[in-house]
Amino acid sequence: MSPSRAQLAQQIVDAGRFLYGRGWSPATSSNYSTRLSASEALLTVSGKHKGQLGLDDVLATDMQGQSLEAGKKPSAETLLHTQLYSWKAEIGA
């Protein structure tokens, strides 16, 4: 069974906190993502502190990098993530 959206979002939050805790992702640098479906991805929103991420700091986008959630802004690197997902179906995160 595939992980749910909530489980995938929690994994992104956990990864951000882990990487921040190791000093590998200071403050608002970096963005994390995972493929949600063939046409959607989950990404960290723009400008959020990675050591303080919560579930509300993850948004869904289409593969053109457009937010699918009102009021949530994708990061500048969103297209890098979505283009990789579009390029190779086996890329998952």
C-alpha cells in the first residue's frame, strides 16, 4: 500500500528536522519534496525554517510547479523538483 498524503508530508517534516538537527540544512535553506502522484508533488513551502517545519508547511503542486493550495507559495526551486519527477517516473523524492 502506498503512503498517504499525510504520511508523506510527515516524512518531509521529519527529514527537515533531522537535517537541520545535524547542521546540514540551516534555517530556511533547502527545500524537500516527494512525488504524490504522476501529476502532483509535495514540497516544503517557501521561506520556512527547516528545523521548525509542521504539516502546514508542506504544499501540493502540479508538475508545472503551481501551488494546488490557496495561500501557500512554492519555493523558487519547485520547478527543479517537478522537472525531475516529470523526467523519470522512478524518482520518488
